[in-house]
Amino acid sequence: MPQKLFQTGSCPPMADPIAATARLVSLRRRARRVLWWERAWPALRWSLLLAAFYGLASLARIPQSLPDWLHALFEILVLGTALWLGIKGLRSIPQPTEAQVDRRIERDSHLAYQPLLTLADRPAYAGNGEQAAIWAQHVHRVVASLGPLKVGFPKPETTTGEKLGLASVTVALAAAVALSGPHALSRLHSGFVPGVDDDSVPLPSVQAWIDRPSYAPGAPVFLSQTQQAKPVTVPQGAILNATITGSNGRPVLRGATSLSHDRLDEKSWSEKATLQQTGTITLSSRGRTLGSWRVTVEPDLPPVVSWDGKPAPQKDDWRTSLPWHVKQSYGVASLDAEIRLPGISKGRVLRVPIPLDGHPKDAKGEARPDLSSDPFAGMEVEGRLHATSVSGRESLSDPIRFHLGARKFTDPLARAIVSLRRRLMLGQERPQQAADELKLLTQTTTVHPVLAPLGLDIASLQHDAPEGSAEQVPGQLWALALYLDDLRRDGPEIADAAAAVRAAQQSVQQQLDHMRELGEKGHSLAEQEELQRRTKDLKDALNRRMQLLFQKAAQSGIMMPQSGTSSADPWSDQMQRLQNDASQGHGDEALRKLQQMEDMAEHMRQATPEDLKALAAQMKAQEEARAQRAALHDLVHRETMLLDHAQARLSAARKAALPPDQQDGHEDISQMSTADLMRQLGMQPPPDMEQATPAKPAAPTDPNTVASQSPERRLDHALQRALSRVDDILGRRVKDLTGKPAMAFEKAKADMQDARKALADRHDDEAATAEQKVLADLSEAGKQMRQNQKSGGSGQGKGGSLSFIPSMGSGGSGQQQHGAAGQQGDGGDQPDAGDDDDGDEDRKDQDPLGRKLGEGQNGKDSDAHISDRNARDRARDIERELRRRASDRTRPQSELDYLERLLKSF
């Protein structure tokens, strides 16, 4: 018969007894739970009341005001009691019986006469099938008469007092939540979790910044307390520093490797961590985030080092060319070549340092060290480059095989000594065997200066020799071989002089090494005096060797001109530079200059008559070039005087035309641009700071003052005409000497003509503009003249400088000869030694004398001129104005950054 299904709220007639029974089971299960909850209320009411009161206390911030340990103790006491009462009450709750469950269903379904008893009842006599069928029909009729069945919600029995208390607690909670506002959830969280602050507590103050590692110097990166809009990019190994003020608990730093944690005072902390990988760094305290920053860490990769070609011996020379290429993001600290015999991994290794110009990030060059004294000289070797970055990362290049350069000895005894020395240093011969061979070699010569050193070397190689004496034998044998070769070729006098030079060089190098090992103590007065004494000995030895060189040239019929140096000898300047580098702690530079002098000494030793002829021609050409540079200096100086005169006259005429109260001549610095302020201080602003400003009309001039200046103007006109003639003559002489024209002289001549015309027309402003162009033309002419001289047009001959003496060659101290310049990287042009105008290239807004254009009067101002008091006061005003602009945060960020870097020097 049609029936409804049992549901929570209603039950349609059942389709069959089986479905009705399943629905009834589900409904009974729900009724059982409802009964259980109704009985649980008395057992849980005190636990719930305690939890509610603790929640009210948390909303009122009572537990949070306690120390963390007391807060935790109070919470454990209250909530532990509530939990204990609840568990105890729940355990005492009796389980509802089946009859109680059915009675609850009948009551909620409003059924009379307890019809569900029929469903659970059984007939007393059901022995045959007919009685069972009758009972089943009865059950169907009962079910059909039930109607919809349902179970209501739990309705625990509460007294009036309990209802009032429950309502009071609910109202109190609602009021506390309303009063807490948006901080309600955070107060509840902090109340139930000790050691956590809610949102209503002010956040601690954080000052965070990132210091760049020592291998990548730069300004620190300051971090704001809020989330950064863009990731901060820093090198690997950067240090994060954070100072937290106002925090009651210890801060927690995540996302970085902590280095140290310090407590500064009761509420101040200091955190330091190193950044090794990209990610988000979070700083939190007492459950709240104080700062979160995204950091991109640039990895510190090893240097990339490779051979920039195949190493090989220099043509007609004993040096070995080592082309190299190295790069690293933050700079390379050192580079050296590791050379060993092929196929021997654990044998002797020769390490050759390759000087670098500072700490280059990407550089290539060609080192040409003298390895002829090494036992590997002349042999096939295997070499690889070893580079170390400023951060300490190392890398090796691929190995390559090549031959080392070797000296060619003409004396048979010298060749035998060199061969014996090689076998001894490579371990192919025992010291006693080497001593026996040296004894045999002493029988081949009768030269007393050779027999004595050989006897000492033989004694040093014996078994009973003092410990360490055998270590000096290779060096003594090498010096002896060089002496024998000089003796055979040049005679005893020149051989003795060359040996004295080598001994003096070795003495200076030992002192430089000693000073470098001492560090700061090596700069003491005693060490400086010892270095000065040894360099004087070296200078005397070089002068003696140079005199013998000139005597050899005179015997060959070659007349050598004077060196033209300003000092008593050509080596004084070089020695002084060497001492200055050593005293300032630049040991590498001092050793480099010593190596240059060694190169020149070796070339004096091997000079041929053809070399002496080329040297004489070069010296004559250099004397002519020096005279031309002096003439250019004088021309520039006089043209600068004309410019100063024109600007002084123009300033006086404009000042006379101003009202009396404005005749101080100073423009309001607050109305000037930042670029103009920097020019007033003698500084060149960066290109991005230049702003296009409309051209101002020319200031009026006083006619009477202009007329009174006519005599001086006529004198300047005559001088300008004479300078024009000098410029024309100097241009022709430069072309005759180098074979290449310097077109800037022609341009200077045309601008001089414009200056003469402006002077004739009494237009000092136009004359000043033309004279500034003349100075720029002369500066460019000087560059062209030097470039033509360096390119081989000054009698240097094919292949560059052949000078053996400082200030003789265009390369200065012999730097281009087998040069140390090649060890510098790409090797830029070196200024001429003794050239007074070197270093004036690429100067902007300066004349070739290094002065600001238009400074001074009558050519008396220079960089060494001390300005008067008004000028100093104005400079201070400009500095204050620059500081004011640096504090104005509304200016462009690029200008603020530049001003900040600029003002650090004040």
C-alpha cells in the first residue's frame, strides 16, 4: 500500500516494511543523539561557563596583560578546570534506551497510544503461517495510521536562573565583541595563545638594511617596514641587519641564515643574517609580522678564465707571451699561470703571477714574464690559468701546451753551467754529482772571477755543507752564466757593470719583498732609508752601464745626443716613483717598475750597433718632440691669458652697467640650476643633470668702460696675431717630424682669426667665445701630436720604441718594450715620461693647463691659486644650497642620489 518515507521532519507512506524499518533506524539514531545532548547540558554547563568567562577576559585583554608565563599558567588553570569538569560530566551521562528513543519520536511526532511499540512487539502465538500473516497485516495497518514522523531539536531542561545566566553571558560576549571591533578575533587568538600580541598593540619599530659583502662594495640597501614593491637585488653573502625596538618578545627571522641575535635592552633586539638564496625574508615578533621583503640574490659564481690565444716565446727574445682573458661579476683579485711538464701531475709546478689593473670584472691582456731563468725554459710545458675572485672563488682554465722562451748563450762554459743547473733543479742529478761536474768545468777556464764563485758553489753542494747553502746555488750559477756570456761578448768592464746592475736589482727586490712581508711595519723610517740606499746603488749602477753604452756607441762612430732630462741623471724620476709606491704600500707597482728597469738593463746588455743608431735617431726625434710640446704649452698659456683678459674686461663692463646695489656681480643661487651650482664649485655635472634652458639675452655693458679698455684690447689683438703665426709654424713642424698633419692646428688658426676680428670690433664676449674654441682646438692638437708621435712618427723606427733609458722613448720607462704594459690588460696609451702635458686628456671645461676656463685675471689663477674671502663665502653658500636641495625629497630620485654621493666628500 502507498506509504510515506521516514524523514527528519516527516515520513510519507512506506512502500514496504523493509524500507520503513531502515528509515526508522535512522530516525531512532537521531533521536538518540538529541537525547544525549539534552542530558549533556547539565554536565557541560560549568565547563562552558568557564570557557565563556575566559573568552570575556581575553576580549578585555586581561590574560594578555600578564607575563607570558603567568598568562599560560592562568589559561591552563581555567581551561584545564573546564576540561576536567566537562570530561567528568560527560562520562556520567547515561545512554538512552530504545524505549526512551521511541517515546521521543512519538512525542515529537504527536502520536497517541505509543504505536511504535507495535513495531517492536511480537505475537504470543505465531506458530503457524496464518497467524504470522495476520500479525504482518496488523503492522501494516499501524504503520499506515502513523502519519509523518519527526525528531525535534534538543531542548535541555533549564531553570529560570540558568536561562537568565545564559542570556547574561551571551549579551556580555556580544558587547565585548562589539567593543573590541575589528580586533576581536586577534584578541581571542592572543588570549588563548600565550606569547602572541593582538592587533591593538602597536607594532614594534624596525630599522632594517642590507650591507653588501666586502667583495661587492656599495651603499647599503635600506628596507621599509612594509612589503617592498619590487624585489631587492643583492649579491650572495650580503648581510641583513635589523634593529627592533619596542618588542616584548624575541623576534624570529625566517628566510635567511641567522648569524647573531643580541638583546640590546629590555625591549630592543638586534638580528643579523646572511643572504644565500633568493626568497622572501620575514621578520615576526609575538605572532605578528614586522616586515616581509622579497630578495633576489645574485649568485657569486667562480671567475671565467681562459687563454686568449696560444702562449709562445717572443720573437728574438727570451720572454714568453701569455695571453689571457678573465671575467667575473664582482672583480678578479688575482691571476696566475700554473706551468708544469706534460703528463706529470705531481711534479714541480711553476706559478707565474700575472699583474691586474685593480680588480677588473672583464679584462684581457698579454703578460710577458721573463721565465728564462726557470729550469723549464726552452722545454714544452703544460700551462693553465688560475683565477681568484675578490670573494675568494677560484677557477682554472683548460690546459694548453707550449714552449717557454729561453736565453741563447754564446759562451760554451755558460751553456754547460745552465744545463747543469737545470738538471739539478729538476732533481735529475744529485748535489754531489753536480759538485763533481763543476769541478771538471773549473778545468776549462782560467778566469779568476769565475773560478772563485765556482769553488763556492762546489763547497755548497758537498754533504758536509751547512744546511740551506745548496738552495742558493741555482741563483749563483745563473748569475755566473750571464757574466760569462757578457765577458765573452763585451769584455770585462761591461760584464762587471752588468753584474753590478743585476746585483743591485736583486738587492732592491729583496728589500721590496721584505717590506711587503712586514705590512704596516714595512713603512717605517728605517725601512724607507734602507730602500733609498739600495735604489741609489741601483741608480749608480745603471748610470755606469749607460756611460759604457755611450762609450761603445762612440767607438762605433755613433754620436749620442744629450738625454734632455731635467734631473742629474735619467733614472732619478723612476727611482723616486719606485720609492713612493713602496712607501704607500703599493708593493706590486714598485716591483713592476723594478721589472721595467730590469728590462731596460737587459736591452742595454744586448744592444747592437743598429740598436744604438736607432736609439740616437730616436733621442733626436724626442728632443724635437719635447721642444714642440714646450712650444704648445707656451702657446696655450698665452692664449689663456688673452681669455682671462677678455673675461675680465667683459665682467668689468657689465658690472659698471648694473645699478649700485647689484654691483656685487653675484646671481641669486636659489634661482640657479643644480648643474650651474656645481659649475660654480668647479665640478662637472653628470650628463643626465643637464637641463635645456632658454638662452638668456646678453647683459648690457657700459660704453664708457668699453672705450677705456681699448689700449689693453689693442695689445691683446697684437698678441693674438703673433700667436696665430706661432700656431702655423708649430703645425708645420709637427707634420715634418711625424709625417702626419695635426688638423686641429688649422682649426685653431681659423678661430684665432675670429678672436682677432672680435677684438678689433670691441666685442669681448665674442672674443672670449672664440678664445675658448682656440683652447679646445689646441688641446685637441696636443692629443693629435702625441698620438702621431706614439704611432712611430718620432724616429722610433718600425716596431715601436727602442729606448733603453727613461724619458727617451714614447713609452716612458721602457714600458712598451717587452713590456709591463702588456701585463696591465689591454694596455692603454701611457703618457710620455717627462711630458708636462700628460694627463690633460678628456678634461671638460678646462684648458690644457688644467684650469677652469675663464678663472682668474691676467693668467694668474691656477688650481693652486687660493681664492679670496668673497669667493670662499660664495662657495660655502653654494654648498649649503646643495645640501638644502638634497633634503628636498620632491626632487627627481636620480638628482637626489647624485647629490647624496657628491655631498659625502664634504
